[in-house]
Amino acid sequence: THYISRAVGGVGLIIIEATAVTPNGRISSNDLGLWSDDHIEGLKSIVDKAKVYGSKMGIQLAHAGRKCQSNDDFIVGPSPIRYSEDYRIPRELDKEGIKKIVQEFRNAAERADLAGFDTIELHGAHGYLINEFLSPLSNKRRDEYDGSRENRVRFLKEILSEVKEVWPKEKPIILRVSADDYTEGGIDKEEMVEIINL
């Protein structure tokens, strides 16, 4: 009802909020997901109804990383650093785990296309998993995913590469970022421009 009301009101592009690519990638246990083919039909129903009123539909694909507060057994991050005292300590992703999440973004993009979405937005902001890899504050790894700016961007680039393979070329891909960590030693606006241009 919420989304269809926006369409009835004449909104040109509606983006469904953070939709997790894995169960333990949800911000909370009540969040939407697109990690299973079982999710396609319900989302397609929303898309189809909104398009009756002329709206285009997008979906934000996300992984909460260390900011996950769902009831799943464990959470993950680039490094075992909790977001704050109110959050659990994440398991550091190994290379297999990274590869699996990259694949889950690809799978979710395929499902989004089957559901009829016109665009996808990759959520790389607000301290969620993509942002965690980008920021030197949360990424303390000692491998090809940390250190230099190029290494910190690697996870995002791998996701983009996989998503582009399955997402129709005529449909846009949007990337949401946080431009500044507002903390010494973190990303600032100038660095984010460099990251985007890599």
C-alpha cells in the first residue's frame, strides 16, 4: 500500500528500501530480502501494481555487514570490529565468504530483473558492508582487500562486475555512498571522489 500510494501520487521513480542479499545481511529481522527465488513473486506484485500508474521501480540491494541486528547466528564484516557497544562483533570474512557475498549480489540482481525492476541501487553507504570495506576505520585487513584505496575498492568493484553481467544494459545501476566518515582517519569527500573514479 505504501509504494502503490506513491505511484498513485505521481512519483516517477520509487526505490524499495534496503533489501538484503543474505539473511544475515538484513539490518533487522523485519527487513526485506531477495536471497531466494521465493521473494520474486511478492516483489513483482508491487512492481506490477506501481507500473499501472506510470511509476518506474527500483530496489536497493544491501548487506548490513557489522550493523546487522537480525536474529541470525552470526554477522560478518571485513574485520572483527564491532560498530559500537550496542552491536555484536562480526566474523571477519575470508576470501570464500567474500566471493559468496559477491555472488549473492549477482543472484539478487538477477531476481530483481525477473521481478520487473527498472533499476537497482547498490547500498554502499551508512556503514553497511560495502561502506565497511571502503572505510579504513572498519577495514583493517591485511590482504588484497585492504591498505591502498585500490584494495579497499576491490569488493565493490567485484560486486559491480558481477551485477553488470546479469543486469540488462539498458537499465541503470545506481550506487549510494556516504561521502564522509566525519572521523579522523576515515573517508572524506575528496577521497570518495577518488573512490568513485577508480
